[in-house]
Amino acid sequence: MTPTILLANPRGFCAGVDRAIAIVERALEKFGAPIYVRHEVVHNTFVVNDLKAKGAIFVEELAEVPAGATVIFSAHGVSQAVRAEAEARGLNVFDATCPLVTKVHVEVSKMRDRGFEIVMIGHKGHPEVEGTLGQSKGGMYLVETPEAVASLQVSDPDKLAYVTQTTLSVGNASEIDPQWISGKKRVGVTAGASAPEILVRAVIERLDQLSINSVTHLEVCRRRWLSPYRQTWLTDFSSLFSVPSTPPHCRLLLVYRYSSKSTFHKHHRP
């Protein structure tokens, strides 16, 4: 049997990432360089470097942005305090927050107005988590691990809600070890939400060098929006590689950007 590559569709950039990149590019076209962007607009070195070359300047804090300049909020969203600071300084703001992140912010505000305390499940220091926690002046608790739940103290367990970080990554295709695919009949390839297609193509080229050059495109989901759907279809995609055998017949390769670890954490398997 000739080894076959099963290439998942859709893969890589989700609609939220595409939208954020497009906003920065349109701002550069309309206003010219420099355009300031608070945090990396997406967790993707290729995209960030390309936008830098076009005139985007990435900053960590609004204090780095000159008064009256144009600034773009990244796809991860920002706190209410950041929005207030931008308005006070007269900055020309374009919001590239992913619509799914915005939905979480809206739900947080609604639940806090109804008197609920909220548990935020996510990674401390991540821009999205900071932005979501910053939608309320209090009444929110960050939980990073199941163990942390045991020490969680809330005012009223009966009025408790929770939200999650929506973005809960192979560095180089040359790192693919031939032993990973030795004797395999199927090699699955998919990609995380911030992985550019150029990385996927590099993986396919590397597999071709290893004599696996038959590619079958497999549509696993029609949705283009972010991680919850992507993680669900990756579970289904992974099931195609659960072929009883010693050694296993199949191998699943996930292309991802290391600082965007949501899919990796959920599906890290030998």
C-alpha cells in the first residue's frame, strides 16, 4: 500500500486571524506607515515580520504610541482600561479583536451585571486573558490548572459562572524524523489557527523527500471560526489515526506556532 498524506481542510488561519491581518494591512494602505499595533496582532512570526516590513510597529503598552497616532488592538482583545487610555490620549483606534473574543467580553459584562462572579480558565499573562479579566473591575478569578480549583474561594458558589480563553505549536519541517513515519500507511497533516500555509507546504515537501507524495484532501469541518470548533474537528480527525496495529499504521502531524499552544495542549499525544 502506497503511503498517503491526509491533508485536513480547513486548517491554519481562522477567520478571526484573517480579519486581524486584513485590518492592519488596510490601515497601512490608507494611512501609511507607521501604524502601531498593541501586542502581536496574531501569534505568528511570519505574519508579524511581514507587517513590520510594511511599516507596522508592535508595542506592548500604549505609552509607546505617540499622541494622536493610529493604533490597532490585536485579535486577542484589550481591557476596558486600555480602551479608556486610548481615548484619553486621542489615539485613532482600529479594533482587530476576534469577534469570538468580543462575544466573551460581552458575556462577562452581562454576567457581572447580574451579580455573578466569574472563573476565567486560561494562561496567566496571555494577552487574551488580560483583556478578558479587564472587562470587570473585580469578581473574576483566573484558574490555570485543575489543582488550582481546590483553593478557589468565591463569595457565593450558587452565583458562579465561567469563561475560557478561546486560544487554550513543528518549528521547522526539517525536524520531521523519518522514524516517525517509518512503516506508516497514512500521515495526517493539519495546522493550528496561527500557522501560515507556508509551514504546511514545507511539511508536505519534507514528506515528499521521504517518499510520501500521495496527497488526499479531507474536509473535516466547514466552520472557519476559531478554536472550539477547530479542536472538536481535530478530535474527529485524530480518530482516523487510531488503527489497531503494532506498530501503529498512522501518524498525525500538527503544524503550529509555539506561542499559540491551544491545539497543542489539547491534542499532545505520542
